[in-house]
Amino acid sequence: MYRSIGQVPATALLGARQVGKTTLAKLIAKQTDSIYLDLEAPSDLLKLSDASTFLSAHSDKLVILDEIQRAPELFMVLRGLIDRNREKGRKSGQFLLLGSASMDLLRQTSESLAGRIRYIEMGGMNALETQSDAIDTFPNIKGLWLRGGFPDSYLADDDGMAMDWLEDLIRTYLERDVPQMGFRVPAVRLRRLWTMLAHLQGEPVNHSKLAANLEVDGKTVANYIDILTDLLLVRRLQPWHANVKKRLIKSPRYYIRDSGIQHRLLGIDHHDALLSNPILVHQPFK
């Protein structure tokens, strides 16, 4: 992260909500001359009512813009500021952009900030981050497997609190984030699809069968899956085959990115239930 900030004008840190992007950004802010703006806060949005003037006044600092996808109109402003700063000799470390929607950000910045931005994806906690020593490795991995990599879920006092937190996160995505991003999708229907994908973890997906179960058409199902993928909640793994033509006609596979969310969707709330679940018993832990 520090190397990227020192090499390019703008760095975009992408990751799901609550994965730790803001915590990392504020740590960086403490170590640099910077200004932090949360684009979900009305007071910070008000400061950017004349974005060019405000950001120009802080052109000597690292400007951190959290939840940048909330204000896509800023990208053209950032391009002009970056180009002006280049003329003054400042070629890197101007903006750190935090976003919770990968493909949405890529579409918005593909032209306006082309050649001026670098993308870094931030995932949840992993096994190396959670183990303190060799003795604690196994219990920590068990907790990480069940609760997933979101810090607040993994660090909860017990499994019940972790699952309650994950349920709140799921509902926040369905009831707030998806509508705020302009997607008009019934929350109940999208959750049903999300749960279906959890049951089909890593298996070939038949869009027609999913569509029939959801009482929609195949294109609508594909659109719903794209939303979950764009929000960094589902990973689309494209097929591979030595023959490129066969690769193009094969179907991709989908994975719920966080094991904790998958278990919550499947109704698995403790480790014994996890071990006895037929969906997961024969699935290797990676």
C-alpha cells in the first residue's frame, strides 16, 4: 500500500464493507500529512460541494476519500487536479480512494483516471494473520473457518455474537447498500439467490433452474449475480481449458467470498454443525 501511494497519483483500495479499509486508511493518515473525508457523512459531502476549490486547497496533502463510489462525479475533478499537480512536479501520493464495489469503480474510472490510478484489493483476515503461535494455530483456524475473515465477526466474544453480526451485515447490504447503488432488486429475492449460491459453492450454476426457483428470467438472475460480484461478496471463477474455444463456452463457477457469510446463509452457527453439514464436509478448506 505504502509503495503504491509513493508511485502513482491515485491508489484505490477496494474491498467489501467492514473488511478493514477505513482502519488501514486512518493508520496511514496518522503517518502522513493527510486529510480524511467520509463520503457517507453529510458534513464531508458539504465540503465537496465545490470539490475543485476544496481539494486544490489541500493539494500538498494525501487526500483520503472513503466510499468514493457514492460520488462518481468526483473522478473528473480528480483527473484535473492530478494533471495540474503533475505540472508542478508532484507525480504521486495525491489521493487514496476507498471503495466497496470493485467493478462499479472500474467502470467509473476506466477513462477518467486511466494511467493515473492503481487498484489494490483488500480481503478479510487470513490464517497467517490470526495465529499468534504454533500452539494456538488450530483453534484460531477453526474460528476463522466458521466466522469468516471480517474482523468484527472473527473477534466477537462467541459464535452467536459473530453470527448476529454477520446477519446484520447481510441485511445492511440487501436493504441499504444495494438500493443506494441504484439497483432495484427485492431484498428477499436477492437473499434467496445469495443462499442458493452458498448451497452451490464451487459447482456449475444453471441459470435457468435458479430463474425458475426465483420466478424470474435467466437474464435477471445473471444481473443479480453481477450485483453480488460487483459488491465483492461473490467471486466469479472463469473456466479454464487448453482449448480457448471450449473455455469460452464453459460456465464459470461462483464462490461466496467469506466463509462466515456462507455459513450464516446456510444456517450454520457453531463448529459441530459445520462439521456435520453435507455441503461442507467434503469441501477442502483452503
